[in-house]
Amino acid sequence: MANKSKKSATTERLRVMVSSTVYGVEDELDRIYSTLTSFGYEVWMSHMGTLPVFSDLSAFKNCLEGVRRCDLFLGIIGCQYGSGQDPDDSESLSIVHQELRLAIELNKPRWLLAHENILTARTLFSKIGYTGSEARKQLGLKRNDVLSDTRLIDMYEEATMDSAPLKERKGNWVQKFNRPDQVDRFMMFQFYRYQEVQAYIEEHFKNGSPFDSAGGVQ
């Protein structure tokens, strides 16, 4: 029995948590799900109904639990900030923003993409004197399809570890995209070598969160 259990543990598929808003990017999420599953990963994505859900937790806490229990984190920072904010608290963060923060806090092996609009807006706001999160709040940006919330720029800066000294920035690669084929190419070249990804995680994160529940629900 011991040998059988050991075999089952070693053949368990890597669990990828896909963190993204859904509105307007449904087709892209469908392709990401198909690509990752075809490579052999177990994909946790709320859009596809594959995120493990526990009935004693809220939808928000189930999402964060997914981040804690996943082996890999794939974050997509699109043009919509997403849901989950407390309507009575203007400072509250969206679910995807909190998922990103938790993935960084837990040092999850992570791959991140950000829409080109975010980088363009960040540069533009900086040029006219609105640099940093607090300054951008003064803009009073109205919800729109180009950039729904300036906190998307906050997410990008947190992902790139913009506030940390250069020598301390690790896991801060964020791939820019503005077309679906660019996302497809990134997915292909980062994830198709399943065994190589698995070996990398086992070597560099074996004492961290991968392959255990990271304090999550058992």
C-alpha cells in the first residue's frame, strides 16, 4: 500500500490557478484552459467551473483558497478591474487584485500578463504628474472599456515589484499583450514543457507552497 500511495503522489498533476476577470475575455480564457489541460495541467478557473469550491466558505474565500492550494499561479491583468469590492468601502480591492497579492505574499511560482493599455496609461499619467497609486486616485477616472480603474496600474506595479530595489526583484516578469495570439504564444512557450516546469518547481519551491495545501483547507 505504501508503494501505491507514493506512486499516486508523484503522478498528481500540477495545479494551475488562473486569476482573471471574465467580462470581455471569455474566448481567451477558454483557449487558455484548453491549452493548459492539453499540456497535462489541472486547471483551476472559476470561468470554467473547475475551481474547487467548499460550501462553508464564501465565493471570495474560495478564490483565495485556490491561490493557497495551487502549485502555479497564472495572473492576467486585463482592462477591467473586476468585482468583489465592498460598495461601502472605496478602498476595498477586487478579488483578482487580492488573489495577486496573496500569490506574491506566498511566493507562488507565477506567470503574469498585463494588457498594453495599462502600461500606456501608466506612462501617460506619469508624464502629466500622476505617479504612484495615491496620485492616480485624484484622477477620478470613470469606468470605461479602455481602463476601468487606475488600480489596474497598481496591480501591474505590484506584480513587477516596482517599489523594491532592483536586486531584490524576483518573480517580477510581466508579459505585455494586446492581442489574443500574443497570449497564446506566451502560454505555449512557458507551459508546454510540463516535465521541465515540474522539475523547476520541485527544485526551487520544494520547501514552499507547491505540492502541499499551504495552510489551506485539507
